[in-house]
Amino acid sequence: MQLFFRLLTLFFFLQNLSVFAQDQKVADSLVKIYKKDKLTNSDKMELLRNLSFNEVNNRELSLKYAEELIALAKSEKNYLYLFRGYNQKGNKNRLSGDLNQALEAYFKSIAAAVKARYLAGEGASYMCIADVYSILGNSKNATLYYNKSIQLFRKTDDFLGLATVLLNAGEEYSKIYKFAQALNYFNEAGTIFQKEDYLIGTAYTIGNTGMVYARQGKDDLAMKKISEAISILEKLEDYYAISDYLTYMSDIYLKRNDWIKALAYAKKSLELAQNRGLKDQISTSNLKISELYQKSGNPKEAFAYYKNHITYRDSVKNLEAVQKMADLRTNFEVSQKQAEVDLMYQEKRNQKIIAIASIISLVLVFLLAVGLFRRYRFIKKTNLIIESERKRSDELLFNILPEETAFELKESGKVEAKKFESVTVLFTDFEGFTQYAENLAPEKLVESIDYYFSKFDSIIEKYDLEKIKTVGDSYMCAGGLPFPTEDHAYKMLLAAKEILEFVTFSNDNNPFNKIRFKVRIGINTGPVVAGVVGTKKFVYDIWGDTVNIASRMESNSVPGKINISENTYALIKNDFDCECRGEVDVKNRGMMKMYFVNDTKN
């Protein structure tokens, strides 16, 4: 679980270094000065910096101020404020989950800080870049940039900046189980924050120390520290940190088998994150609640929260953004290549002095590394095989069962039958298929059926309907399950029309004289019971009078027509032009009113 000192340091006045927390009231008061538009040059840049930093309720407005600051700083060639503008832009994008834009802004802020000869600014930007890599789970890059930041801050008198990067680096070391290093950094950061009387930094240090204790299993110490941090942060209204700490409290109560308190803390964490638009924390809180419901034997709720977790997680960590970030890092480091080459040349001259004495040690280390690498490669290969087979198994399961049903089957080993009050069922059948089948090679017959059914599958998926099964040349699907919807009849009619158009097109455009058929379609709407049949080869099926009537609608249809029941007609009559066929004698059912569907009304 991730926590960083989000009220990032290093927002400075013109001549002296100072650090302060965001305050929406400050932004609201400064807007009046901004609207008068009487300030120029550095005074206006300082106003824009303050507006962007303190505007916490409206992200787009804060970014607008930052962009205006960047544009003005460029025109004035003021690299100090150019650094501050890009830093603000990166911070706001990072907090809203747009990591690609954040990282791009941070790299540009480094270039501006270098031109301004501003070591503290360079250190701040390296820390922000490390924060982004930490969010992405790339601890190697995160620790690399944290160490660069620490080295730069130790060359300055910006003690609060140093304390902040020590705090973030300590959290990263805690994530990779280097608890001693993490606690050392927290202790050093806490000493600085207390000396500087910076309350919010002290709160984060206390809370992060509690998180380390939680990871070490020292629950009593963890609860004491985290509760103390939350108490301070509630007064400061720092909801991001509170949201994250609450999930740790949930973990502790879960260990004590107090499920009710564990769930209450997790839900409070989610509520805070949603109110503040904190995407990565929304994802984390949803995952925690999903785990709690799963352990309590409630797979339906667990599945719902898990889907929310995936949605928010992917919105932050999408592959395209990660690739763009990699490109950004490459471009930035190439621009510094010449300076690195010069530095390496000096280092090599010093290294020659100790090279001979190090040869024996290097050989031994190399041999050890080879052995460890081979072992690592073997374990990695084995894990990849296991993961590949697991994914393959899941894909097969989700291919034959609806998503919710597959999830229930994996969790409990069985699926309870469910009744759905309103479901639309469709059957199709090819005219003259039996006569063709008697005189056609099996390979040709299968090729022809696959041609049609493959297209039917894609149409059904397009309208979020559920394929049930195929029997011979008959194709069956349903809408309104496994998740009930209001428009299942409407979507089924759209799918039926697209199926009919495809079959008609295939008959009219057949240059190679392939075997083609005409199709009958029948549709009915009503209640059904759905469930999984069998214990070896699972089959998802539906039963009920609704299914039987849908089959009768198909058998009483004509080639090239969509025949629907009175139940379905009542649901779609306002959307489709229908032709009443009157009452038709149906086998084992008597007289039933039927309708042909001609076209949509719009």
C-alpha cells in the first residue's frame, strides 16, 4: 500500500525559501486580485504560482493557472518560475491520476531548474519523478531517483525539502521490506519536521512509521501510531493520507477477526477517496473492500468492488501511458549524456588505482551472480508457465460461462440457479439445412455453419447479449442476464435485424458459390431460470415457458423474417415498425398472436 507526502514541498517566494500547506481560502482571496489584472512580471508570476498551488477544489482551474505561469515565465525567460510552473502542473496531474502528463512536466521542470542553477528545485523534481515510478510499482527506478534527490538536497540548506524526500524514500524501502532503512529515514525526517515545527510532516512521519509496524506484524504499535497520525491530519483536513491510513487500520482489525470494524474502516477510506477524486486510492480501497467481502463469504459484493478496483487501477496504470513515460525518461537522459560521459571519464581514472585489487573479488561475485541468475531464470520461467496455464484456464472458463457465473464458480465450486423476471430469448434456424446435410461432406457442412455462427457471435457480443448454445443449425441467445437490464428486448431486435442483414448480404454476394441459407428468426420475452448444468463439462443454460415459446416463434416464422410474440411486441412497439399476423395456431400452445418486425421507426 502506497503513501507519500502529497503536500509537496518546494514552493518558494521570490527571495527566500519557505514551505507551506495548500489553503483553498487563500486561492479564493487571490482570485479578486487576479481578476483586476493589474500585476505584471514577477509579481504576476508569484500570484499565479500561489493560485495554482492553493486551488484544491478545481483541478482544471489549478492547471489553467499553472499553464499561464509557464507561458509568462517563458516569455520573461524567468527559469525559476518556469520550474515552479512545471512542478505545479506535474503535481496536479499526478494527484488526479494522469501520470503521463505529470512525468512530462517533471522532466521539463528539471531542465528549468538547471538553467536557474537551482539545486533544491532539481532535487524536488527528482523526488516527484521517483513518486510516479513508485505509484507504477517500479521500485528500482523509484529508489534511483529518490537517492539522486537526497544527494542534491544534502547540498542545500532546505531542510524541509530533505525531510520530505527522506519520508518518501523511507516509504519506498518499506514497500520492498527494507524496514531498517525505512525507519532510519523516518527518524531523520521526523527530527527535521519537529525542529522546523512543521506539523503535517510530523503527522506523515508518525503514520508511515505505523505502516512499517503493521507490515512487521506489530499491530498494537501500528494502531497507536496510525491513530495519532489520523488525529493530526483530520485537523489539517489532509484526506488523502487519512484514506490510506484507514486501509491499514482495516487490515489490523481483520487480523483480529473484527470483520465489522475492518469493513467500516475500508468503506470510510473509499468514501474519502471518492469525495476528493483520488483515483489510485479509490482503486486501493475498492480492492480492500473486495477482499473483505470475499473472506466473509459474499462473492457478489466482492466481485462488484473488484471490478471497480480494476477500472480505477487501469485508468492510472495503462500500458500506453507507461510506454510514453519510458520514452520521456529516455529522451531526458539522452539530453544529459555528454555531461555523464565527462563524469565517467574522471571516475575511470580513479578506478584504475583499485582495479587490480578488486579482480579476485569481482570474479567471485561474478560466479555467485551467475549461479543466482540461473536460479532466478529457472524460477521465473516456472512461474511464467504456471501463470500462463492459470490465465488459459480462466479464459476457457469465461469463454463458456458469463462473467458473474464464472466468478461464483471459481469462488464456491458451484453455481446457484437464479430466476430472472424479464429476459428476451432469440432462436434462429436455416431453411433447408436438413436436406443439405444429407448430401454434403461433413467438412463443408461445418465450414458453412461456422461462417454464419462466427458472425452471429460477434453481433451478440456487440449488443451485450449472452450466447446460450447452438444445436445443429439452431442458434440460441438471450438478453437481460446474467445482469438484468431495461433495454434487453430493444437490443435483441437490433441484433436480430443485423443477423438478418448479414444472411441476406451473404446470399446476394456469393462469387465463389459457397453454400448459403435463408434464416428464420423467432423472439419471445418473459421469465426464465438460469444456471450451470453438469460437474465435469460445465454448460450455462436457461429454462422455462419463455424459452419454449421463443422456439415456437422461430418455427412459425418464415425465411427472411423476424417473428416476435405479443410479450416482446409490448416492449418494442414504440421503437420498431411491426406487422400484426393475427393469431396463429401453435403446436401444444393453441392460438397465439404474432408479429413480423419490418424496420426501426427512427
